[in-house]
Amino acid sequence: MPVDPQLRSLDIEIPTQPEVLVKLSLLMAAEDVDLPAISALVESDMALAAAVLKAVNSSLYGLQGRVQTVHQALTYLGMREVAAITFEMGLRAAFPPAAELEPVWARASQRGLLMGRMGQMLGVDPWAAHSAGLFEECGKAVLYRHASAHYPAMLRAATKDAELVQLEHTAFGVSHDALGAALCESWGLAPAAVASVRHHVHLQDTLIIPDVVQRRSICAISVMAWSLMNQPEELEEIARTIAPQAQLDETLVLRAARRVSEQLQEAQARGR
């Protein structure tokens, strides 16, 4: 999908989707998912395969024993989570390595996993939820690449994303949430995932899902993941506020958030 002409006029480059991720998207969209084909595709890119295996063997997943092949990873974690890790590594590879972006990528890994598993528990498209979590802050990487001399100071100066988007608008005429949504659209992510990325700063700041959002569940899951990562003491109150806006059961949303958080804590304890 082409990038919005208004964003193009700002001369901020949105990276194109790597060919391996285009092919992976097509394989995942097939009616009968071909796991050997997915495994072969990822392994055809040696650098990508190595990055995927490194991520799979991290403490985030807490797997027993070392996973040595993409096929093993698919067996242990399933297609969605391995595909998400592949997308995550492909996204990272689209930008220059930078210490300032490491916290962005670390949060992306955790948030994607939280959102994907919550989506699965709540009957909400888990791939769209996972990809929304992965890509939520990717606009920061776009701006970092565009202005690597100036943008790190903005990241340090802002205490929260609502402040950061104000700084970004002043400096660039656009903010990372809009750029992230543009990248998601051009890479073919589901509209519900794009909407979650586009509105995540507003959602976190106000706990209000905008009226323009049609599929609202992923936005609600995004807010719950943000609460788990930043304000866990307010999880219950946030669930009470956000769940009804997406026609989700508050009790089920809260239960899913707590269970997924426990899963990640247990995995990290095993992986130490």
C-alpha cells in the first residue's frame, strides 16, 4: 500500500517491507498453512534466521533446552509467535543499529507477546494484536533514522509519549504515531492493528477509544498491555474504563491480562 502523500511531502522516508516478510505474509494468509515452507523461507535468510533463533532462545520465552532450528521454534512456539519474531527482526533490520532504539525494540517484543496472547484468550485476532504491539513505537525508529543528531535528545526530554508527540510535531510537522501507522499500512498490517498504532498515544493519555475506530478490541488490548508494562497498580481500574468501549467483558479482559503477565514472568524466571 502506498504511503500517504502528505507524509511523503515531509521527506521522511518510510522503509519498504523486506521481500522475505512479503512472502511470509502470503504464506500466513493461505488457507492451509505450510509450516515447512515458512521454516524454509525464514532459513533462506541466514542473518534473519540467526536473529530469530537468538530471540526464541531469550529469557522472554523461557523455553527448556536450546532451540537450534526454525522448525524447532515453530514446534515449540507455534506459527504466530515465530512469524511475529520474524517480523520483529525484519523491522529492526530495516533501521540502523542504535543504542537509543534498544529500549524501543525491547518494549516491542514484550508488548507484542502480551497483546498476541491476550488476543488469543479473548477471541480477538491474535496476529493483528501481536503485530500491533510490535509496531506500536516503530515511528520512533523512522524519526531516529531521519534525524539521528536531534531525535535522541527528544526521546530523553519527554517523560511520556504525549509530551514526545508535541516535540515531534514542532520539529518535524508529524509525530511517531502517524509515521508508525503509515509504516504499518505500507507493510500490509490489518486495519485494526494500524488503528491501534495510530491512536496509541491518545489511548494511553485519555483511556478513550476514538469514535473513528471501528474494530476497537485491539485498541483496548493495547491499553491493557501498556498498563501491565507501566502502571500495573491501575490495571483493574483501566480494565473497567477501557473494556466496555470495545464491547469486551471487563472481568475476562482483566483475567487475560493477569494470566499473560504471569506467563511471561514464569518464562523469564525459567530463562534466567
